[in-house]
Amino acid sequence: MKSGFLCYNLLYYIIKVKRSVFSKISNFQMTKEGLVQAVMQAAGLEVKKQAHQIVDAVFDTIMKTMARGEDVIVTGFGKFRVVKRAARMGVNPRTGEKIQIAASVKPKFSASKVLKEAVK
């Protein structure tokens, strides 16, 4: 419960900080270091190492959960899910020959309505 609440608050403040502070900067990319700074500011932390641990914990939890094949749903942010793609036949665009494309497992993200509205 507490980790889910922390994850939701972290993602909420990331959107809030990005929207308010960086909305006038074109081609801005939020990096992991930027996330750490946003967490420090939002949570009132004075030690950067704590903010790094929080950010790392959130991403590690998402990765480990998805590695088990489970979905991660963050209400108000979106859904991280694992998609299994079946093997199929494809065509090499250079030669035109038919090739077998192997089955694969890919991570996918679907944004929530709240996130889509925040980005508008």
C-alpha cells in the first residue's frame, strides 16, 4: 500500500514539475537525474541519495513485476504491460524474400486519461 502510494505521488509530481517548470522549454527531455531532483523537491528531501533510492526502487519494482509477466497499473498515470507476439512470416524489404520472425515478448505502456489530459 505504502509503495503504491509513493509511486503514484512520485509520478504525479513528475508530471506537475515537468508541466509547470519546463513547459516553455522546447525539446526538453526529463532524465533520471531530473527525476531525482523532482523527487527531492516534491518530497522535501535534503539528501540526494534518498531520492535516488526512491527513483531506483520505483523503476526496479516495475521491471521486476513485468519480468514475471505481470502488469503494473498506476492509477492516474497508466498501465505497463507485457505483450507476447506470436511468430510470423515477414518479408525482407531489401531482397523481397520471405523470412520467419521469431516470437517475442515486449514491454508496452498505455497512458491513462489523466496523463493524456496533463500532456495536452
